[in-house]
Amino acid sequence: MPPAQRVGNLLGVTFPFVGFVAAVILLWGRAVGAADLAVLAVGYAVSGIGVTVGFHRLLTHGAFRTWRPVRYLFALAGSLSVQGSVIDWVADHRMHHAHADEEGDPHSPYGFGTGVWASVKGLWHAHVGWLLVRGHGADHDRFAPDLVEDRGMVAIDRLFPAVVAAGLAIPAGLGYVIAGSPRGALTGLVWGGLVRVFLLHHVTFSINSICHFFGRRRFATDDHSTNVFWLSLPSFGEAWHNNHHAFPRSALHGLRWWEVDLGGVLIRAMRRLGLAWDVVRIAPERQLAKEREGAGFDRAPLKTPPTS
């Protein structure tokens, strides 16, 4: 990994954490108001939908189609999550699916030996360690040729640092306008910028770590993906991860009525409004057939990672 990318990844992970610590201190001193939390919530929703519905379901898997300007808006919103540029993110995730929990997977928690310490190392690597050791290393031409050939996506990819800066400046500006003081700008920056990024980082990172190690498995897949219900709401439905690995192109990750999937709700709303079409859905009969294929398999994930 180039030194510049290593430094960028390190800053991208540590600055939001520093902001979170600052937010705790500010909260202790009661320097937070409804406006700060509103800016946090809106920013979290925009960037979270951008990365989960935009980067993931639309651009990585083609789970639905939409107008080109909408694709670009999703790419910009996903970039606000500070999880890498759009082409980096898509290429890495396609590489993950090509080698899920095997050699070549950029962020699998497996392959670190056996025992408790190996599990800890694997979970750390899957959660955030891979960004500091390996970084975004997937070959763009191999794993994301469609985006490489799209001049608009290439432009957004190159604008990633500017988009990240805007994602911090906008909440700071809103804080200043609302409060009318530099202190309002500071709390806006901390809550709507750094805390937002920190929270979304660790919810998304948990899909790579927790959702490949703990939880339940409805479908037999060639990896160790799991469904983790308590992560479904903050992850906009991404935590129905075993469902996703069983049917990667499905626009809906929550396949049962009680599986909360806010990303799927948005896609259905877009379809009704004429903003999405060719939405990939998995018929109940196909789901049942997939379950029957794995009849008798152990639905609990491995608790000790195997050696590679």
C-alpha cells in the first residue's frame, strides 16, 4: 500500500474517533443541542444510504437501475461516509464476494489460526485492521471496469478528498447559521461531521467483522456470513448479511416481513416514483429452494477461525 494511502486511511479512521471523544466531553459539559443531533441524524442518513444503497446495492451489485444523475448523487452521498472513493469501495467489495472468507478476501476474519487470540486478531483485521495494513488494493480494471469507463464516476472518484472536506464543512456551516456563533460551528463539525463518520464507520465495519463471525445463518453459503438482527436498523438492512451472500444481487436484504431493511424500503419507494426499475427481488419459492439445498447444515457460524 502506498505511504500516502496508508496515512490517509489512518487519518480517516483516527480523526472521527478523536471527534467522538470530543463529543463525549462536550456532551458531559452539555454543549450539545437538538440542532446538533438533527444535523447528525440527517448526515448519518444521507451518507449511510449513500454507501449501503448507492455504493453497495446499486453500483457494486446492480440490484436495480436508475437514471444516471441519480447514480452520481448516490456516489457523492456514499463518498461522504469516508470509507474510500467510489471505485475503490466497489472494487474491494466485488473482490470480497469473489473470495469471501478465503485467501484473497480483503477483510475476512478467518485465516489467522485457531483459538481465542486468533479470533481477536481476525475480528480486528476484518473490522478495521485491513485498512491500515492492506488498504484499498483491488484492481480497478478487473473488479470495477464499468465504473472505470464511466467518466462521471471517475470524476467523483477523484473528487473524493473534496467531498470529504465538504462533508465536514457543511455541518460546521449549519451549526454556525443555527447558533450564530463559532461555538455552534464547532459543535456542528463535531456532531454532524466527525461523530457521524465515526458511528457510520463502525456500523459498516461491523458488517465485515461481526456479520462474518456471530449471528445466525438461514442459508448455506460458501462463506461464513451471518444475519445479525440488532445491527439491521443502524446499517439500513445490511446486517441481513447471510441473506445478501445467498442472493448478492437482491435489492432487498431483509427477505422476511420482520427483517427490518430501510435500504429496501427506499428502493421500493424509488420504484413507485419511477426512479428505480429492474429491481431484483427473490421469489419465496427460490428462497425455500435455497434453504432446502442446505438442509442439515449447521446454522451457527464458526466461533474459531480455521487456518488458511
